[in-house]
Amino acid sequence: MKNKFYNYLYNAGVPVVELYAPLNDWTKKFVVPAPNNFWQIIISVSNFISKYWEFEPWYPEKVIFSLIERGLIDGLAMRLESIESLLTLTDISPVVGTKVGGKFISLDLNDSIAKRWENAYSAVDPKVKKRVDSELSAAISLFTRLKIQLQTVNMLLTLPLGPALYSTEEIRRFVIDNGSGCEFVRLIFTLREMSITDARHEVYLIAKEFLATDACIKNEDIEWERAVLLAWALGFMFDEFKHLPSEDRIWLMENYFYRAIAAGVPVRQFLQSYLLSSRWVVEYVQRNAAFALSIENNLEQISVEQEATVLSVGLFCASYNKTFLERLLDEQSQDGFVRGIVAETAEKDVDFSTRFHPRWLKEVLYLYSHIKEAVLVDWMKDGDSPLNYENKGELMKLLAYFAYDGEFERAIEYFKDEKSKVPLRIFLEYLREAVGLEDVVNAQNGLSFTEALREAGLLPANQDIIEYHEQDGQFHWNEDIKI
């Protein structure tokens, strides 16, 4: 049963307790599960989630809970209801004191109900038997798929001692090389145990290599198990976000920003935590600039139209930025833009139910716009800000304009406005304090900003913002500038 990763993600975020309701109701109606019975697992999982889901802190395994295929649950409950209905047409007393080993053993039912069904089945006419056989065949197929999913979740929730762990080499073979023959529950258990021990770095290497495979990057058809590995790997990598090398953070943002949001990973939380760890204003602004650029370069597909044109995350955000340049942070603008995308695809009669969800797109725009404006966190309040000027918010926005190549015109418009709160003179003072010119990008931005100010008539032709000193071969801020 292969499907696109987005098929699993489409239901992500649905209250997880609801996913178990059909089967949970069925078990309470028809069986009193014995310990370790499959149906007891359902009740245990449902009870745990209903009690702790909203209160437990986020951890990578949570993304797996939302990947349980609801169609399997609904389908299996319906098939079991049908079998029960067919076999209760015959009033047969259950056999007492015998072990069931017949037709319904594959469903792992409680002994008493399985015995009743076996006896009833032997007594019904051939037409009913044929209908039961049809329902049973479908039920067993659904049950087999659902069983491994619920056992995986149960293992993650109940924290058993668990099976013997796989070796690191076995893990790599199963995860990277798509090895067969592994026990999936044991595989997930091993990854989870490694991730909370000193082997966490080894898990990082495996997760990084797995996410870099073509099957993950290109989002090809995958089995549920592979979808779980992909979602879990995303959860793990973003959980490690602050500790990753800078190139890995950018790579994640360029290749998995959208899918991580869709999978239920709290991307906003991890980005905020990382931005708040900035040590200085230039570092904070540069981190925002790098993330904004990585989102604009993101090639993850949001939709594929009938003409075979692709709407990527980067194009989606660039289009929004171009349309609402002056109102990036306005939530009504974001909602309207998403509704327009949804309406446009609906008119073309394309099924995007497995490709995007408005809630995901709104979160993409929220994060992009707030990163673009460097306001995803109030770094000057909650971080270690050296700024003491009264109009900190305005100043931070201007510093962001300087850091984002090509945004100088917005800064020029700001300084031309007589109502602006931060004069150019004050901004240049803080620019000298906050931005180091040893960085080539900062030096280039300084030169470009100088030309932009001159063209706008805001800087005399005989003055420069930065100067080149032959003594050390470096650029330096001109501290004697007079405006």
C-alpha cells in the first residue's frame, strides 16, 4: 500500500484521540480484551493520548501518532461491524472451554467472541458464508496494516523494556539502503533509544543521510513505514536545530521546511529558540536574512497544475512578498492570499487534497513574513540585546533591510518619510556598532547602500559610509561622516 507522503500528512494535526475512536468504541462494544491482546493496545493508546496529549512536551515521536492511517481504522471497524451483523443472524451458543484456532484467529480477537463467531459461521448458509469470507478477507488485510502502526505507537507511549536493539550498521542498512527483513517496531525502538543516549550523534548522521536520499527529496511513493521514518527524522533534526552545523540548518530550510510543518513538527518553536540564542544584533539579523533566503530558495512542491507547472514554496512566498510588500505581516493579507491559491486550484479541477492544506500554507506565510521582517521573536526583549534606543523596533527593521540584499529601497523610502521615527544619522551610528565589515557580504552591502543613499540625495557626493584602509587591507566604517 504505497502512497505519497502528503497523503499521510494531510490528516496531521487532527486530534489524535479521534483517530482511535471507531476502534475504541468497537472494542468496548464487542470484546473485553485480555492483557496483551491487540484490542487492549487500542484502549491503552487511546486512554494515554486522551489524558496526556495536550500536556506532554513535544518530542519527535509525536509526529508518528498523526500518521496512523485513518482509512484503515474506519475500514476495519466497518468490516468487523459487518461480520458481527452477519453472524448474529444465527443464534448459536458459544463453545465453552475450547481454544479457538479457526477462521477468525488472524484478527487476534478475544477468545469468547472468536468462539461465538466460529460457531455461528459453521451454522449459516453458504450465501452468508460467502459474504463473511469477503468481509473477513478485507478485514484481515486492513488489520495487518493497522496492527504494526498501533503497535509502533503503543511501544512509543508505554516505554517498555523493548526488544534487543539493532546495531548501528543494521540501522543504516534498513534506513539508508532500504533493507528488508527488519522488525519495524524494533527499528523505531532502537532509533528512539539511541536518540536519548550518547548515541544521539550517530542518529543525527543516519537521519541526515536518510533525508538526503532521492526517495525523500523527490517525495516518491512510499510505504507507511518509510513515511514514519521520514516524519520521525524531520522531528529529530528540528529538535536538534540549535545544535546543527549552519549548513545543515539552511539545507533543512531549503528542502524540508514545508513538509516538517505539515508533519506536525513545531518548526516555529525551534526557529524562535535558535533566533533568541543570537549573541549580537548583527548575528540575529543575519540569521533572519539567511532563513528568509533559504525559504525563497525552497523547491518543495506545494501544488502541481494540469499544465505541469510547479508551485514551489519559494515561488509561493516570493509571490506573496511581491503582492504584499508593505503588508507582509498582515494576517488578513495572508489569509486572503491562501484563499486565492485554494480557489484558483479548485477552478482548475485539480485534486490537491494530498498536496497542501490551507493551515500549512498559512504557517509558511506567517514564518516567512516574520523572518523577513526579523520579528519572529522579540530579540531585544527576550534575547541579549545591546540596543538602548527608544525606537528599537524601527531600528531592528532597518538593520534587517540592510542585511537583506536588495532591500535598500525600502530603507531609502523610510528615511525620506518625514514621519519616520529613526533619523538616518542615528541609524548609521547603530549600523557602525552592530555590523562588522570583516564580513564580505556586509562590506558589499555597505558599498551598495552608499550608492543608494547618494542616488536618493540623502548622502553628499563627497562622503562615504565605509572606507578602505590600505594599512590593513580592510573596510572600516567612516566615523567622521556628517549628515
